[in-house]
Amino acid sequence: MLLKKTQDNSEHTKSYYAASSNFETSYPMLKGDHSVDVVIVGGGFSGVSTAVELCEKGCSVALVEANRISWGASGRNGGQLIGGLGHDPAAFRRTIGDAGVNEIYAMGAECVDIVSERIRKYNIECDLKWGYVEVALRPRHLRDYEEWAKDDKKLVLLDKSALQAYVNSDIYLGGYYKPDWGHLHPLNLCIGEAKVAEEMGAKIFEQSPVERITYANSPVIHTSSGSITAGHAIICGNAYLGSLVKHLDDRILPATSCIIATEQLTDEQIAASLPGDVAVCDTRTALDYYRLSADKRLLFGGLSNYSGLEPRNVEDIMRQKMNHVFPALEQVRLDYIWSGQMGISFRRMPQMGRLKGNVFYVGGYSGHGVAPTHVLGRTLAEAVTGNTKRFDYLASINHWKWPGGKLLRRPGMALGMMFYKLADMV
């Protein structure tokens, strides 16, 4: 498989989302020296949702983005609004106790509610639809679903026949349906939230890469043409931070995921593929995920690549994956193909904590961030304004560095993922 480095510039990637955005942001570049209560680095969901929460609490806020609002993963992802926080909160019981584990499970439920309430409160147009299905490729996946259904009364088990009403594919053994999870247009949600924050007084700056941070009780972020001094700084750049913060660079591994968007489908093509108009994931480690857009395109994603590179033949590979699931779409045209970086945590739990002084951070959502970013934005706002209970639980989790350093961690992770991919086939 030939690989190439994804070509990006400071404007949005050529995705379906960028082509169908409600508006284009054009916030100014940071120039001169400013002072606020809180400065946020990164204009994705983490940064923007934190800004909204802080503005609602009456704080003065500045948000600094290196490119455009929602330029990174927040504007490129599958648009799946799924609950849960981290892979297995119970794995951290020895560190955070029963109370901490229970709190994280509760946050995993709250995160979807925050998004839906914000969309309703501020009339954000982002094509929100309800309904999520997870599909099984192996009998052990069905056994897992049966166990989960014991604790989640909203989870509806689907046998192979019942699944056809939602996902018309012969490759799955069954699945489950969740009516309280769903899907949306992520870029429109993020730029809509940024507009909300701006209307509440937040200063937003684009095309302003942060070059260094002065760590202190009143930290300062510096760009090439300006600075912002604040009572607190919050770092939210995730997979696109580069080497700005060594602590995070050591612990968050950028990985590539790719998405294709078809031409608009006919009613017959939808009936032969995704009649339920739900968001869908399978249960593999390197999973497929897909859904219909508001204008009836199939958005099909996957191909997790831990080399950080994009395959040169991504169109052929993604078409083959889509055709394997939905043979009826073999002849449809692909109108958009794009990729992006997601930040992977070794322990598959989002990372939150304090660097030095009053500099906080969050990131490492491991491909599951649309809803979790919002509850963690609320958690950061709580911590800044004096309520550190939830922040302290998450900050006490020890996040391991990726082994191998800059040179070897990607090959090592690629080999590890090969093991899991082989295990998924058993």
C-alpha cells in the first residue's frame, strides 16, 4: 500500500463538509497584545465548547486557532453523535475509585445531552438526526451487545433480519439500535458554536499559530504578531499541536482516517443500503463508520492508519470497503474524498490535566470526540471557575508516553494495530 503525506493548507480541506458549510469563518489574525480571563489554543470542538461554557459563566475569553475554526478533526470526522467517555473507565478504578468511575460513566451520558441542548438553545443548524446502530461481524460481538443491554435499557438488540430495516447489508450478523445517539454536520456545529461564543463576547483569532507559551500563574501565549495574557490558558490542539507542548506530543499520537462522500443517492439506492438513515459503526478496532448526509449522500469512513500518512490509492481502497458493505452502490460516483488526523491516547481515555501554573490541557479522544469534547469543555470551565471535582478525577489518570520516541512509535503502533486487525478477523 503506497502512502503519501496528506496535503493541507491553512484553509479547510476539500471535504463535503467544507462544501456544504453554512458560512465561512473570517476571524482576524491575532495582532498586538491582549489580556483576558482565559485564553484557549485550538478552534475545534474542545476549544469552542470550552469557550461557550466560559462565556456562559461570565468569563472574558480569547480563542486562538492556527488555521480556520474546525479546520482539524472537528470539521472532518464522521459526524457521529455517540455517548461514552473513553474505552473502559472501569480500568482506572484503582486510581480514581468507584466514585471517579461512576462520574466518568455519567459524563459519557451527559455529553450527548450537552450537544443536543446547545443546538436547541442557540438554534444551530447542523442537520441533527437521531438514531445509531452498531453492527456485528462476529458472534462474540453479539454476545457483547447482550451484556451491554443488561445495563442500558435504551439499547435495542437486532437480529440479522431486524437489522435490515436499518442497514441493508448481508455481511452483518446483527446489531443494536440506540435512539438517543445520532449524527450531524460537525463543521456546521463547530462554526455555529464559535459564533455563539463570539456573540457572548469571546475574541476569536484565526490564521494565528501559537509559537510558544510562557508558563506562569498568568500564562502568556505568543504568535508571530501578538500575545495574549490570561488568568488561565487551555491547550486544545489535539492531533495538530505538533511539538508546541512536549508533554502532549509524547502522549498523543496523530493517526489518519479517511472518508468518501458519494453523489446524492436515489430512494432506491438508499433502500438498498441505509434505509434507516442512522449513524453506523462496526465493532472492530479499525472500524468502518458511515451515515447519510442531509442531502442523501453516503458518507463512508474508516481506514485507520497509524503511520500518520494517507494511502495514495485511498479512493480505490475506500470504494472497495464501501462496495463490500453495500454492493448495490458499486456504480455510484464519489464526489468528495478527504482525510484527517485523530489524536490517539495509549490507554484510549481522553487526556486532561494541568501542565504548569494555570495552563490546562485536553486531547487524545482516540477517534471518539464529537460528544465527549463537549462534556470536557464543561469540565474545564468548571475547573477554571473553582469546581475541580471532575477535572481532578481525569487529571489523576496516568497517561503513558507512546513507546519508541519520535522514530519508532509509529512503526510500533502500526504493528500493534496489525495484531488487533488480525484478531478482529477471528
